[in-house]
Amino acid sequence: MRGPQCFLYKPSRPGSASASAAAAAFGRRPAKPAKQASTACASSNPTSGTSAQYLECQRSAVRRNFPGSSTRRRTSSRASGRLTKSSSVAVANATVAFPESRAWRKRAYDPRTKRKIVKTFADLSAAKAWRADTYAQVSRGERRATAPATFREIAESWIEKAENGEILTRSGDPYKPSALRGYRQGIELYLIVEVGHLRIGNVERRDLQRIVGKLQAEGRSASTVRNAIMPARRIFAWAKLEGYANLSPLDGLELPAVRGRRDRIATPAEAAALIGALPEGDRALWATAGYAGLRSGELRALDWSNVDLDAGIIRVGHAWDQKAGRIAPKSQAGVRDVPLSGTLRPYLAAHWLRAGRPTGGLVFGRSATNPFNPSSVNNRAKKAWATVEPKPLESIGLHELRHTFASFMIAAGVDFKKLSTYMGHPSVQITLDRYGHLLPGDEADSSAKLDAYIERTTATGS
């Protein structure tokens, strides 16, 4: 049995041969002429009125003369076939021809959402092609009729669900409060201003490309432009899953390349000099960043109960958000044990003694419950390094010391799988992509290794 049928009809003068044929195609008896409709439509002819009025008048005439004939459904009786009752599709068309201009409107009915997919064309062949494509997409379940919701409504709903933990990141973790604050800023400052009023299914790539061009014209950095558009990527991914949109307008979107500078990495001797030049109360903090690789938020949340000086282990279990306070780490991989090296141990031991040998409370906090202020810590460090004689030291950040720790581990021969665990990365690929350039050796070293291998295998005949 054939699948669902698609029909195309062009409303004509009631009672004419073409009108009778159209009615017969839908299994209806030909309607009698409606002089009132013709007179009313003539009064709204585009030559004396507007095309929109004429179009609406013609559509009303179609509904009066062909009641219930806008769709027709046939389904397959084979449940194992390509189409079943649950996946059947009825596609219909209402075509209106203007005396001086033409508009061709297609309607595709989606039985899953019980809504119509409607689109208007200036060309009949394009309208027919769209109808065929839409019919196939709906039949395969690749397209559905979208809900009449605006981008603003969908964006606000996405933010609310992400904040409640109903929407997770691609790795399956809840969004960090700082990430959601950044997304909300991009949505409110850029996206809603430009496309918030549009239906979610009507937002096109050119709309977003216009936002990109506007930000670039204002002199915004490449990273700012990308951060402004990033929320849209998450919103449309969710909208497609929920049936609010069929396609993502971000496919093929052109974004400026981010040419970030390489993070500063200190040598072992330089790291020791930088830490030694700091005020005594700040040395343990900077040493933990450089010799254990903790993130800034993890340093702020580190508790004495998670520092085992005897076993030589730092247990990372939390991070600190500026507004939300103590939170879970960046990902599940962020919960980890980091080795407490012999280089780091004296700094932490001295800090513990100065703090009165506590068994709990924040390690680097202004108090047991109040974390350190990153800006204040950085300002004190820069001031100390700038006054070093005879030559001031080049400043470095806490996060750059984290990269320095990774470079030390690679130079020491620690394999990337273990390093990935110590850094709290979800996968070793992230570690390789981020720090692979730090692997020891150069082209000459690689060439020497290759020559040695060839000579060795040639000599043994293997």
C-alpha cells in the first residue's frame, strides 16, 4: 500500500472546470459559484487594495467552497513498513494567484505535533520542491512543526533550566554559575536585542552573522564575539531536541579566529625566585599553584582537612565561585588527588604552623570561612616582584603557574595519562592538545632517534 499522499491545488473560480477537477481530486462534489466572494475579492484586488487583503480573501473563498479539503491522509496498514499511522503525513497546498503578482503558499501537516509547517514562495517550482522535501523530512522524522515561541522565550527557558540543573553540559555535568552568568550576559546584551522578537524557527544564519559583523565593526575582540554567539549554540541545540526548531542557524556561521598569546611558563629557577620574593604569608598559595597545579577556584576552596602533609596528598573536591560560594569542581574529573611534592611540602608546613595547626577551614582564606581575594593577591605579588633588585621580576599569574606545573611534570617524564588526572582534565586528549608542544626534544633529536632505530633494526635483520 502506498504511503501518505500529497496534493496541490490552485483555487479557481467556483463552478469552473478547474475548480470541479480540484474538488474531485479531494473526493468532493463541485461547489456552486460564490458571487459574493468574487465581488469581495475584486474589491480587494491588488490594483485597488493590498496583496495581503486579496490573499486572505482568496483563502476564505477556498475554505467556503472546498470545506475540509485542505488535507488528505492515507496511511500504510503495515506496521513494519516505512510509514505507519504514527508516522503518517498529510501535506496540502493553498495556491493563490494575484492578477499582477503571485504568491504560492505551502502547508505541511505534522501529525506528531499536530501543527502545520507553512511557507510562502514567489515561484511555483520552488514551492513544489519545498513541499516534496518537507514531506520526505517529516516522514523520516527529521523535521517537525515548531511551536510559536520567540527566541527570547526559548532563551529564558534554557537559562532557567540550566540554572536548575535540568540541562547539563555536553560532558553531563551541571553548568558552573560563572559560565551561566557569561551566557546570560551574551543573551541579554547581544542576542535578545537583535533576534529576541523572532520566532525561534525563523532565526536565520544571516541574523546571527549580522550580530557578528556588528560586534566586529565596534572593535570587539574575537573572543568577545565568540562568547556572545556561544549561548545561541547551546540554545538551538536544546531547541532542536525539544522540537522548537528544525535546524540550527549556526551551521556555517563565520566567526573571527582567536589568536591568543601563549601563556607564560616559568623555569624551575624562575619559579623559585618568584615565590621567594613574595610576602611570607603569600608564598604557600603561589607555591601550591606552581607545584600542584590547582585552579584559582580550587585554591580558594581548599580546606585543611584535604591537605595530608604526612601522606603527601592534596585532595581536591571543591571550587569557589564569586557569588555562589563553594561549588563542585569544573567537571567530575576535577575531583582528584594531587601529589604533594617535597618541593611544596615546606611551604605548606610553614603556612600550617603560622595558622595555628588547624584541622579544618580554608587553607588560603582571609579567615577560616572567607576565601582570599584574587585581585588583592595579584596586586601584592606584582608590587613585590616590581621592587626586586637589581632587576624586577617578570610577573606571572596563578593560572600561568598551573601551566608551569604541567611543564615541570612533562619535563620530569610523567606520562600524559597521569598528568591529565593531576590537572583535572576530563580526557587525556585535552592535556595533549594543551601541553603537547612542551614535550622535550626537537627536530634534530627526533631525527637522531629515527636514525638509531633504523641502524639497530638493520643490524639485527629484523
